Amino acid sequence: MKIPAFLLGLFLPLGLLAAAPGPAPAPAEQPAAGTPQTQEGGWIAPVQTPYGPIIMQQGMMPPQSDFQMNRVVSPEERKRYLQMAMPMMANMMQLDAREAMNYMVVKYQVKAGVTFDEAAQSLKLRANRLNFKFVGENLMWKDFRAVLGDENAPRVEVFSFCDIAIGRELLKIVPEMVVFLPCRIAIMEDAQKNIWVLTLDWDFTWLDAAGKSLGITPELRQGIADIRAKMDDMMRAAANGDI
């Protein structure tokens, strides 16, 4: 089974940057503030590459105010975008969907002798020490049992954390980033009752290539890196049962 479409969107920032060889097309004249962001045929248009057509910007985005949403991508345009991307991604990443998801996750196995509750307590305590605000939890396994009647389902809990200062600055630039917020760390049992701590890999190194157009300041870039470091510290503490 090849990578499904919903995963492609998460790989595309890196994939498209890596797959477009040679110099970028000559930038078009920058649109004035308030100019609609046109789809294909405008300043966002297909470009032919040795890998096939890909969608690329033909110039800088129009100036935007803080928290300004980008244009709505129509279902038809998104479909064409994925149709362009799929052959390229299939050549680059011959992966089963399970393995593709595995590359997107950071995980640590909880050491022997540390219980699920102890790992969760360690996670919260370390977050508090790092001034990373705990904002909620989802006790999925209880719903597996209460709603679905599945008494054999493994224990799964998802914990949410937030750095409100960094979150605000990111949303000023890219409001759509809200779908990644707050930061989530899961603790779950596997089929063998081993306990794991997992999160989506917040490796934002692709921002180094896109940062100028996004308006990412060095301070914000460092803040994003700090969040990733804090989450890793918290996960390691949970895996070790550190207090």
C-alpha cells in the first residue's frame, strides 16, 4: 500500500523543495496588497520539472496583516495538487503507509518498572518545570470501553500542552497553523502491554528554506526549536519515570 493522500500533505513542504532542481522560475511582479491569490494560471501555477508538473509560486505573496487567513483552496484545486504530487512522492518514498507514518513520529518506550500513571505524572511535572502549560487530556481508552464496549482495547491517553507566546506569533503569520495546536503527546500501550510516549515530530527545518517568505524571525525560529526541545525533554522524563 502506497502513501495515502492525507499523508502527502504533511510531506509536501519538504518533498516539493527537494524535488524542484535548478533555479526557480523568474519571479513575477509582486501583487499589490489585497490582490486575490489566484489559483492555477495566476501567480500560483504549475511548473514543469523532470519529475513532472508541480505547483510553485511565481512571486512573493501579497502583504498580509497579523492573523489574516490565506485563500480557500477549492476541492478541485486540492485534487489537482495531489494528482501532481503523487507520482513524484511515489518515486521518492516507496513506503508502506504504516512506515510512512512511522517516519513522522518521535517515540520512546517507557522503561521497565515505570507504570502508565507514573509516566503521565512525570510528563506533567516536567512540563510544569519547563513552563509549558498543560491545557487538557483525552482519555481515549475510556471511550473505547464505555462507548464501543471494547474491554480489551489498550490504554491510550493524549495530553495537550501550549506555549501561548510562540503559538500567538506563529498564528500571526500562518493562521492555518492552528490545526497543529496545541502540542500533543500521547502515552499508550501496545499489543504486548509495553508503554510508549509519542508525538508528531515538530522538525521545522523546512522553515529555514521558507522562512524569508513566511516572515519567520530568528527569535521565532529559535522559539519553535525550543518547543521541540522541551517536548523531547518531557517525553524522555516520562519514559524514565523521572520526578
